[in-house]
Amino acid sequence: MEYTPGVELRKRLNTGSFDDTRFVDRLVDMECKFTRFRFSQIGSLYYKEDVSSELQQRPLYAEGVKGGGSDRFRIGPCVDFDMWRGERCHLAIDRGPWPDTLSYVRAIVDIEKEWLSTFAVPRERGDPFRRPGSDNDPDAHARLLDDFLAVLPIVLPSDAICAPVLWHMDLHASNILVPARARWASYSAYPIGKARPSDRFSSKPPLHPASDTKATTASAWPRLAFPTLPPDFPWLSEREQMHLRDQRYAYGKFVVPSVRGASRTWYQGTHHLRQALLKLREATTHAAPGTPFPIHWDADQVATHRAAYARLTTYAARVDKVTEALQLQGDGWVSNERYDKVRRASRRLWRRWDASESGGPYPFQEGGWSWFLS
């Protein structure tokens, strides 16, 4: 890895000395270029000689696509951190490459179910991080994942949108380096090297205002078959326009959260995935009346979930406030230089934390859940 000079983008955002808009335009232009070449499989990018002889015989690009590098590179097993984190690295299980998005997401679920049955340990009574009810039972998590698999075939977008493209898996303002003083610049970030379904990972960077759709309209994504907006769209009410945008990018609102949540139920709790599935059911009922939904919940189950989800949403918001106040990164990470100061500040916040009012235990203490390991 080569040394790259510069500072983290997050340190220069919204400072007035950096042209955020121009940078985002360049970033989106780069992401658009990723969609121009479709790959034959979903996986990670390897030098040809580093994959099996069987994989060497497979083409790099999808049928009919011409691009450089076919003599040097191939798609091989996935090396994404999510599939290898914690004890998952010890599982002898399929990690690709996969021919389509359905196979890929099924593999994510299979890895999670195997980890649950092999390594998940229920919390003991008295543990402040023990979750109530079936959330502490690995088998309940596995059953919910089976429900998700039953829904998956009817909600995944078409191959025209799900085609494998080159994508950066962890693009955010902490791993993009920019000059310390210039108003704008092209970016430097960690290597890409992944071929992924374009629908799952095409997203706005966090610095992009959510209300500004200029840089992410369908016309900005060549070769992707997005639904078109009606001719009278500019003259519709703001509410109608918002509804149509939601439907146009429905996978981002309904499908993506369920896919991402499928590999994190033990860390997040079952409520996130269950909420995503309930939203999928509501969306399916609205968009395709009469279409049977594979999962059935009775009214009491839905009411119980909604009450619990409201409390957990409150808890998540309180945790976010602590994270923001302490300027923490993933799992409470801080730099060595800030550690002592942040630790003292965290203890002060902990003393004022009311678990009943906040909906759960103070998050940054011994035994807490880990995003990187759970």
C-alpha cells in the first residue's frame, strides 16, 4: 500500500473552505463509470493465476461486454469483511463467486445461520445487554432469516438493475483523502476490487444532501433500466413527487435494509429485519394487490413488534447522540491521542444515563455489542 498525502474528508466537510458540491459531482461521476462494465459473476477481483483452474475458464465480463483486463483478472471468492468477521472466518462455507444476486444473498443468509448455530451464545440473566424474549434465542434468529429467504425471490429487482458492477464497499468521509487546503480535489480512497449487485451498493455519500437528487437521477446511471417518471411529474404536488421517487427507487427503501440486516440480526436484534419485512409486506400490498405474501403475522404479533420497535428506535437515537457528542467511530473507536479525554467524558455521560428512560443500557461499556465481531 502506498502512502497518500492529505487529510480525511470528514475534517473538511461544511467548513466553508471546501467545495462539497463540486466534489460530490466528481464522486458521482466516478460511481457512474463503475456501471459501464458488467461482470460475469459476483465476488472479488483476483489476478487470474490466483484463482482455481475452473474459475480461470470463466469470462471476466458478462456476455457481450468488452473491457480491458480479461487476460489478467478473474472474479473469485468474496473477501468482504462482513463474510469473514469474527468467528465467521472459521466457517467452511460457500463464499462465491455467485452467478446472480439471489444466490449471493442466500449465501449471506447461509453464513449467518451457520454462525448462529455454531458460535452465537445467549446472554445470561442479569447481563445489561441481554435482549428480551426470543431475541436471545439463536433459533429465533434463524427462523426469521428463513422468512426473509421466502420473501427474497419476489422482491429482488430485475437483472437489468442487479447486474454485477465494480463497486467500492466502504466509501465514506473517513477513508477519502483530500488536500489539506485546496477547495476541491479528486479523491484517494482504499482499493475497490469487488464485483457486486449494483442495486445493493449504489448510494449517496453521506455528505450529499438527501433532498438533492440532481446527481443521482436515473439518467446519471448509464445502462441501468430504471423506471421512467411520468411526463407530468414536474407539475405534480410535492407529496405526489415524493411518492413516485420512493416507488422509482423502491429497492433502496424496502429491499436494501432487509438484505443488509440479514447479516446483522445477532448484533442489531431481530427487530430491524422484522421491521424491514413488515415494510416489504405493506409495499407489496400497495403495489400489487392480491399478491400473496409468504409470511403471515397476526395482529397481536404486529402490535407487539411495533411497541418494541418504538422503544428501540428511541434507544438508537440516544446512542447516536452519545456517539456524536464523543465524536466516536465504529464500536466506539477513538484515536490514541483522544482516548483519555474521551474516556473521562464517556464516564460522565454514563453516570447521567437512565436506562429506563433511554430504552436500554449505556452502550460503551464492557460486554457491549460489537458491529465488527457480532
